Amino acid sequence: MGDDFVVTYMAQMGGWGILDYALNFATNPTDYLRLGFGSFLNGWSTMNTGTPSSNYGFWYPGAAYDGGCGGGFEPSPYNTTWLGGQPMHRGAWYYSAEENLGFCGAMRSAATILADDPIFGRFCYGGTWQQTGNTNQVIPLDGVRRRFHAMLNTSTLHVVLDNDRFASNQPIVCQDDQSLTTFQIESEVTSLHAATLHLTVSVSGQYTISNNHGLVTTVNLTAGQEASISLPIDANATAQPFTISR
């Protein structure tokens, strides 16, 4: 990359691929987690949005520009764009270009990831967390709330929903050895339905999935192999609890 026209849609598109590699393929995911999640966050920096008190945005203030997004960032004090040579000053571009493609990548990569980092220690990407003994409580704040990953030194866990989402401001709880995981699901679907859960563990064994009504199913899981499990969701569910135990 050069020293002009940075923070393009390619940051988040590339970050999607890097995070996928970190979570599913890398033998040492640390550097890829840092770079991939940084790329995911990077693309939002050109979005022009705010509140009435901030006059709806930093780059181009005013309610008329609320929600707009620049197609990149120009670090030079003065330059010309590559689209017809329009004059451009330092800051976010004044039109969006292909930035929507980056947001498509961002929606697909958004996740909450609890990871052990050799420099920073245990760290939560896209959320907040606290630990009591061997139990971690994670609040997902990635904006999509459908993907949770624990990339710990002792074990790994991938809990991904196809539909519905993890409940807002309710913790995903997991043990360090992934012998017990709990979470709550909320839905805008008002009728009885099912949420598809993709579950991958690093410890083979028999796992029991239950909810507030009792046993849902028991499955034999092989380490590293994804299992697809149907979770029954009550009508008008706002925070339906589920437990996965080995």
C-alpha cells in the first residue's frame, strides 16, 4: 500500500479472511486474531455518524450526513482522487465508493472472541469479560451477536448461530476446559421456532444440551468437527437460556 487512500473497503474484506484463518486453520492464531479484528474495526472509522449533541458526525457534521460513509481515508493534506482526479483534502472521502462491500465483509466477520494472548494475556475482542476461578463471563458487543469463540491455551470452542442471536447484556459463560457453557438467546420471531447452532469443541466426548424446559439433545462430538444442532425457541422468547455440558 502507498501513503495515500487508505482505510478502503479492502480492510474489512481482507479482515474477514484473516479472522476465518485465525479461528479455523492457524496453529498459532495470535497474530492473525490481532490483525483480522483490527481490520474489522478499521473500516468503521470513515463512517460519519453521531448524536444531536455531536452534530451527527465528525467528518461532515449535520443531520443530513448522519450515517454516510467515506470510501477511504486520505492522509495527505492535499491530494487528488483516482476517480476522475477530484481534489481531496486530509480526511474521509466525501463519497462512499465501494465501502459497502467492506461492510458486507464486516457483517460476516463480526464475532466476540475470548483469547489468550502471549503478550496481553486473556483478552476479549468484540466484548467485555470477567473471570471467577475457571469460569469466564463474556458480554458480546460485536454488533451481530451470533458468533462466540474461545481461543484459550487450554481449549477452543466455537458457538455460532445461523438465526436469532445471543441476548443483549447477558453473559455467555464458559469454563476454561469448555466442560460447561451457558448462554441466552433472544429473537424477534414471535412464534415457536428453531435456531440452528453450529458447535465445535476441542475435547471429544458426549455433550448434553438443555434449556429451561429440560433436555434438548445429547450428542457425541469429535474434536475439531463441527456439529449442527437445532435449538427449540419458545414463542415470544426474549432471553431463553441454554446449557451445554460435557
